[in-house]
Amino acid sequence: MRRYTLKKLIHMQIFTFLSMLILATACGGPVKKDIVNDEGSLKLAKTINDPRFGSVRCSLKDRQGNLWFGTTENGLYKYDGKSFKQFTIKDGLDCNNIYCLLEDKEGKFWIGTEKGLCLYTGKSFNIIKIPLPDNLPPNKNPYQQNHWVYSILQAKSGQLWLATIDGVYISDGKTFTHFPMVEAANGFMTSNDKVERIFEDMEGNIWLGGRTNEGVFRYDGKTVTHLQLPVLIQGENGPRPKPHRWGWPQMQDKNGNLWFTSWGGAYRYDGKTITGFSFKEGITGTMIAAILEDKKGNIWFSGDGLYRYDGKSITPFTAKDGLAILGGWSILEDASGRIWMGTKENGLYIFDGKEFISYSTYKE
């Protein structure tokens, strides 16, 4: 009888999961599955010149401790600590390109996709259509004729907030009200696409941000306040540095500091002072897309590289640590303290405190 260590079993399960990622297709396409052997020897295979394959865009740890991963091209995965289960359009999703996840107070899962919004009750997927107001400017982008949902938040009030390609919406789960954002002259992909990330702080303020705005915006339930951000330089040590002063609202740490990210680095806001973290502070990559505060209070920055901030200094993790350039989009910590990183082109990484484990390989 064969015996495996816990670490070996975990490796086998993840190999099995990621080997399946390449076997599904994009929105509306057929889904195929392969059989892998008990050793889980297959790795995630992705096309070198096509960043869609191998992308893990969002992740979530639910209240039961299950981990959820939203991918591009390959749908949604649930990991219960023992095995992975895949959900695709065959199971009722409207699209296999997943961009955001939310577990609401009732335990239902809201899934933002490139085509719109889905609700998972634990048994079935329901496609939810967000009705657009009659006075909404038309989408004139010929390449993005969809209803992309980027970010979902459930506020303390119970209301859902959604950032979409058609603008920002507030919902009670049944009806949707458009929340106008007029500060940006033009959206990123449409004239209505002004916000890409939404976050609620401990006091119940809603923070909104997107790449076409300068700074971030705070909504206190009555008025919207614009918070300017200092310029951070993307590629400061490169041949073509580019300034940024927009921010994606990401999280609030245990000390009450708010954190925003951009392609130039990250910002910390303590309610009075804004502190930038970029090249001079040790973030040498060109963008930060996700932030995590772990159980020990360390702040992790994931983007073009991975960085850990202990409150005093920043520690970068590089190829010598077993980590490729990430293009990181999501990051979470599981119950055991392991860090899971979903990336744009390099699949899924896990950091167990000592080493990085990659389950990706290129396929020509």
C-alpha cells in the first residue's frame, strides 16, 4: 500500500486541478475534460504568446474555508482542501471568463464575468441581467459589446455594489439602481466605464476607483468626496517611465489604514497622510494589482513580482526564490497560512513560508 506525505498529497491535488485548466474553452465554447493519472503528473500547459491561458484572475476563501478561483477561459474552481471541482458554461455559467467573486451574508455566491452576472445558490447558477437605464450613453466600443462585471461588494447595509463596463450599480439582489460617476471625461473601455474596483471601509464609506480617474472617491451615503493621490512612476528605472495617480481601492488593514494600488505601486492612507510605495521603497515591478494582509500583519503586494512588507521594510521575492514574474491578479491566505497567488500568465503559485510551488509549464 502506497503512503504519501501531506505535502505530496497537496501537490498531487493541485497538479490535477491545474492540468484541467487548459481543457476548457472561452465563453460559449464546448468544454472538454481529460483523465490524469493518480500521481497528478500533468502540469498546467499554456500557449506562450497567449496570456489568456493559465490566468487566475480572482480568488476567494468562503466562510467554510473552501477556496474559489476564477479563471479566464476555464471557468470557476472550488477547492475543499481535498479536491478541485470545476464549473463552466456546461453547469450554467454565462461565460468561462471570471473576473470577480463575492460570498454574500446568506452564503450565496455572486460571480462577475465578461458577459455579466451569475448567482450560485450552491445547487445551480442563475444568470442575472442588470437592466440599463434609458439615459445611459451607448457603448460605442466595437470590441467590447458585453456587460462585463469587474468588482462586487456587499456593504454592511446588505446592498450589493457592482462596478461594470456599463457603470456602477447598487442592488438589493433583485432590482438595480445606476450610481452615476461623472468625474472622468471618458471611461476606460466605454464612456460609462469609470470605476473598476469598489471597497467598503470600517466606517461604512464606499471607496471607488478606476484607471481613467485621478485619485479615488469616497461615498459616505450622501456625498462623493474626491481624494487626490500623489504621482507614482511605472517603470521608474526603465527607458519609458510613465506617471500614474489613479488608485484601485483594495483593503483596510488591522490598524485602520486604507490601501490602494496602481501600475506605479501602492498607497497607504491613514485618514490624514498618503504614503506611496514604489521603486524607491523596494517595489521594482511595474504594477501592483492585489494586496493581502496576512495573519501576522504582513502586507503582501502582488503584481509584476511579489513583495512582503513587515511595517518597516519590503522584501521582494524573485526567480531565485522559485518565483517567475507573476503578472499577479489575486492573492489570498488559507487556514494553514499558505499564500495562494493567481496570475495573469503564470498560473497558480503557493508559498508555504519556505518555498514557492509552481504548477505551470509552457506548451509551444
